[in-house]
Amino acid sequence: MKKILANDGISQSGIDALENKGYEVITTTVAQEQLVNYINENKIVGLLVRSATQVRKELIDSCESLKLIGRGGVGMDNIDVAYAREQGLHVINTPAASSGSVAELVFAHLYGGVRFLFDANRNMPLEGDSNFKKLKKSYAGGVELRGKTLGVIGFGRIGQATAKIALGAGMKVIYFDPFIETATVKVPFFDGQSVTFNFKSLSKEEVIKEADFISLHVPAQKEYVIGKPEFEMMKQGVGIVNAARGGVLDEVALIDALESGKLSFAALDVFESEPNPEIKILMHPNISLTPHIGAATKEAQDRIGEELASQIIDLLA
């Protein structure tokens, strides 16, 4: 029986699909340093990971039984993809499965940001009974998203899914993506109707200068996509969301931009020093925080598991 190790977990629907085809699915989480031994002792043919497990050259060289590496999600920066493929391994991911979930989290942060929910939810339990009027006054200056401009940096699947929600909410959408010059985005509604929008990429500078809110949807990079020079170009009072990758946003420059009032709020689902975010970030009163949960909805995890299973069954048949 072929064995698949889902080291960072897999949905039950994915397990069922694989077991129906005769695979054994192991969901034990094996520590990074014990992974090579575990794979070799159990003759694992497929290793499934999310963002926690690293699959580097040393592991690939040491595990002869391994035929396939799967990433539940989009970014594969934790896998030496090119090297694995050179060695004849299949490397797969599920780029479409989590787009809607990440986009919804971006909007949870945006709506929470413009109405100060991240701060109100900290302070209401502490002072709601003693300082109700003071709190009411301090959170009374909210703004609406409708009619505002959302700048999307990176217009792949997740960037476009975010744009769909923005369009549905009555926002204007502009984007920058060096690889996607034009894009057609179809916004579907519950009754089968849909509206189609055609977009053309602006320059990064134009998006940064025009946007009221900015959302990042880019892969991991060596350089910052948003740093001190970009913050200086922004309008006063912009809100920014990073649910892409830690390290694409300069967190030191971010704190400075919040302190100076250039930014009204920031929202982070990913962090430069993940999984140990900086205390300055965690304690800042104008940052809305989540612990890298963009794809962590039941629906997305089911889609990821089913998509991985279907690719494994095809490739290892």
C-alpha cells in the first residue's frame, strides 16, 4: 500500500478520496529534524505540507522512496521546487483552492479597520461598563469602504478574488502586476447573474499614490514590495493589509508610518519573523492581527484536500 504523509494535516475529504484509491494517509506531524528518518523507515511516496514543513535539497537527496511533494496552498517557497523536479519528483500545489478564503479575510480586516473593531474588541471588555461614552466617542470617526479606491498589488488568483469582493462592495479597484498587463474579472451573484470588469495594470507608483486602501497579493520576495519610499508616496490616512507573505512589507517602516499618521491602520496575517512576530507589531494599537489563517476555512481546506488527492491519484497511478 502506497503511503502518503500529510505532515501539516489534510482535510477528511482529501483522506477519504486517497483511501478510496488504496492509499494509506498518515497525518502524524513529524518534527523537521526527524522527517528524513520517518520517510525512509515508512517508505513514504508522497509528502504533503503547508507552510510549516521545509522540503529542501538535503531531504530530497536523502529520501529515495519519495515520488511526490504536495503543497496545500499557493506559495511554494518552503520547497526546493526546481531541484525536486530535476530529481524526477512530482511537485504539486493547489493555487485556486484558497483564493476566496484569503480575499474574505482581507475584507474582514478592512471592515474591522475602518470601524476600529480590532481596538474596540480589546477595550470594550476592559472599559465598556465604566467608559462607554468615552469609547463611543473615540470610535465614532469611522469611514465607509463604498466609493473608496482599493489598490491591489499582485493580481493573480487571490488578488482578483479580493477585487471581486471590493467591486461587490462598491469600491473602485486599481492594480499593479508586472506579469499581468490586462485582466477580466467576472463577479458572480447568487442568482446566476454576473457582471464583467476589464482592468489594465497601472504602475506601482500610480497604485500607491491613488489608493485609499492597499492589499498585497505577491509571492515571497528578496526585496520589500512596500518599504519606506512607498509609504512616503501614499495618501494620508491609508489602510494597508498584508495577507500574502511575511517579508514583502517592511515592518519597521510600517510602524513609523503608523506613528506619523500616514497610515490609519494596518492589518497583518503574515509576519517578517513568523512564527515569532515582533512584540512592537503585536502590541501596536493600530494593527489588526491574525496568525496566518488566510486559507484556514473549512471550505478552502476541503477544496485543498480534494485537489491534492485528485492530482496524487492521477500522477502516481
